[in-house]
Amino acid sequence: MLYDDSLRELPIRQLCSKLVGLHTFKDHRFRIVPERAGEDLDDICRAFGSCLVLMHLKDIYERYSGDDAEDDERYSDERILSFLQKFTDEYGAYIESLSDEKVFEILGVIEDPKFGWMLSELRKRCTKSTLGER
């Protein structure tokens, strides 16, 4: 290989940071998400999907739990975990095989212990559901 893998992933992380969050077109709000993970994904597609999914999970958590959330948007921890679980059910294949080090590379230090716990729970559930399918 002629280049360092970490340098290859830097532009992917920068692109994902621009795509993450809710976008608006006319009266519609949407998220840009990766294609469904399949066994035929190459390393670049998997890196892009993993990065985008983790950033979306963090954005969803911050949107509905943080100080920035308006009173009518702030949800209970259980409801937030439910949203995160639904998102992970769709796109969890991208994060099930990530190491803690890779999650740190993508998200940086997770300062909110509640988000750290929720992310850990979701990763455990992804792993359990994958093992259950085998």
C-alpha cells in the first residue's frame, strides 16, 4: 500500500461531518445515510458508512438531550435510546465490528458519560444480534 490508512480516512471523516444531521429540502427534513451494509462492501464504503452512522448517532443524542434541545424536543433517556436503537437496527452493521480505538478516532473523546453508555449498549446489542443470526 502506498499511503497510510489514517490519511485515507481523514477526508472521509471530513465529508461525513458535512453530511451528518438533518437537512431540509422544501418542506421535507431528511438525513443522508449510507447504503445498507452488505457483504460486498469494500473498505472505503465500510469506512464511510461507519463514520457517518457514528456521527448520526451522536447528532441524534445531542439533538434530543443536550442544552441545545428546545423544551418540546427534549426527550427522556429511554426515548432517546429507542431512537438510537431504531437507527442502529437499520445501520448497525457498520458499527458492530469497530474497535473502541476506531470509535475514538471517529468521534473523539466522548465527554458525556450517558452517551458513552448508550453507544456501548447499542454496540453490544449489534454484536448480540449478529451472533444470534449465525
